Amino acid sequence: MRGSRYLTVVAAAAVVAGLLVASGWLAPARQRAAAMSCQVLQVESRDGWSSDIVRLTLPAGARHLLHHSPFALNAIAYSAAQDVTYGVADGRFHDGWHAVRIDSDGELTDLGPVGRDTHHGVWSWVTGATAGAMSGNSWYVKRGTILYTVDVDPRGSGYLTATGPVLLRPWWLASEIDDFAYNPEDGLLYGVSSAADGAVVTVNPVSGQVAKVPGERFPDATYGSVVFGPDHKLYATANWIDGRSVTYRMDGGSAVEVSTGPPLVTSDGAGCLAEPPPPPPPPPPTPSSPSPTPTPAPSSTPTTSASPTPSSSPPAPTPPSSSLAPTQPNPITPTPPPRPPDAIIQPIPMPQPPAPSRAVPLKAARQPPGKHATKTHDNVKKQRRWGLATVLLIVGGGAVAARARRAR
């Protein structure tokens, strides 16, 4: 019984551990830390005429400069669906402040004015905006004590058109809100009001009601950047405290300092930005295959085993052995005509008399005529003489016989 209970406990522990690993609770500490980290975009102006675009990593607070804008940027808000950030630029345009789009590398695109028709011509609705936040394709822009909603759906017919205004109240609490962040859990905008000595406030984008959050307060300052971090806590950057800018985190009603930077005239924040996809894993190594044996290059020196080069003429018959020659009735062979050095000469077959007991060597057949040839020539002369004498005897004998028959 004890053994079976032990096995049951071990199996249950394995199942629980598997569930924890699948849910990420037992992931390595580095992976958990990465999951609890995010990057936000922050625009910072030191002179009120231009801005630095900075990437701020939370909760660590590391800063990385991405780009410098010749315009003073403000009211930025991040669209997760498009993975871009919208904002307003004070470029001293003739038609008011323009809407701009900022990519993940900090590059700017001028989108023109968020226009409205007036008796003085087209004028941008977002001129003088100081706070911005995003909910879906709705970009909330605060200007003074008025809230506008700008459509940023690029597929819709109302792209970059504004609706509103929504009057914020009480006006004195709303007037000193320089940034806010959207909370999808309750649909409210969260910011910091310097009019209430750094108190955290909520803004209802439908009714315009502004209210303090009890028990949450940052040090008294002007907070230009407000975002929600990866831990769902509120982070706010004070533009100037003791000659520097300071980023705080609201933790249990207390402000905890995260990082510092140069003193600022204006600032604004947006995030958390989408994390770039991890690089694809390297392809698995392919099994090594034996290298093919290289084909040897043909040798320039011909060998006895190499095949002859084909030519346009038909191949010559195979010559007989060079040590023996075919049997000839006459040992005298004519001198062959000149030929190419690589031509193969095949002797012309001649009528064969009964083969002698021995073959005549090719060397002897090619020797010039000598004594043996002279003797053969004399024998031919004698044979011709004896043949003529025989013919005369036959003719003479025939004449004598004919005369004898006539005499009878």
C-alpha cells in the first residue's frame, strides 16, 4: 500500500509540474524576466522646438536614443493593431499642428492636419494637444480641457478625422494633465494632475468626468509621460525634479524611482510596444554525403588502351599481327605508295595457291630483288624456249603427216 501511494503522489506531482511548465510558472528566470519586460516610446524635448525619440525599457528604465525630430512632438499613442505610434508635431505649419506616424525605429511620417473647416480655412483639431492614448482605432487627444477622438483606421473612410469635443470637468483638475494611458479593464484614461500635487486621476472619455484615485500620488511635478508597464503598474516621467527628469513607478500607493535623464521642457510616452518576433531557428544540419569521385581529365598523351578518335571515314579493319604476313604466291611485293604516318595498311588479298609449309616473313617479303629473283627470271626464259620448240615440233609433225596422206 505504501508503494502504491508513493507512486500516486509522484504521478500527481509530475502532472502538476507539467501544468506549471505549460503555463510558464516554472520557466527559467531569464524567460520570466523577459516576459515581464516591455519597451515604450518616449518623446523628449529640451528646447521646446525639437524632440528626441527614445526607447525606454521597463521596468529596468534603460534608455536608448532612436531618432531626433526637427519638430516638437507630443500626445503620442501606440496602435498595437498597426504596430505604429501616432502623435502630433508642432512644425509651425500654416494650418496648425500635423498628425505624424512613428515606426518602431523612430522614423517620422507627416500625415497632415486633422482638419476642420472654419471661416478662416482648414485648421487642425489637434493644435496644442498635450496628451494622447489609444483604444483600438480610437486615438484620444486632449487639448486644454477638451477631449477629441481621432479615427486612425487606415481602411476606413473617416481616417484622420476627429469627433467631439468632450468637455472635461472639473476643468481645473483636467487642465494640468499632460499625458494619460488607456486601461482596457475599465475603459478609463489614467494620468497625473499637477494641479492636485501629483495625484493620479482618471478621465472618462465618454462623459468627460475627471476624478482622483484615492491613495496614489507621485511627487509634485509636471508629468509629461504616463504609461502602463508590463506589470500593469503606472509609470510616470517628471520633466523636472532637482535639475533632472525622473521616471517613477506607482507601487502600492508609493512612487518608486526607476531611472533618471536630462531635464525636459516637454515629454510624452506610449507603449508597451510589440516585441519583435524571435529569429527563426537555424536549419538542421544536413547529413554529410560522400563527395563524388572527380572524373579524371583526359590525358593529352595517347595510351595503347585509349580508344581511337572517331572520324568521318569508316573504321579500318583490324590489321594482322606484325610478326607474320599472309601467304603470297610471289615473294616479290610492290612498293606501297606514300601514306599518312598513322594510316593502317591492309594487304590486298590475292588468289591463294596451296599454302607452303612455311610462311614468308614480312621482312623478307619487303627486301629488294636479289640473286633469287635473277635465277627465277632465267628459269622463265628457259621455259619459254622449250615451249616454243615444242610448238615447232608439233607444227612440223602435223605437216609431215599431211604430206604422207596426200602421197597415198
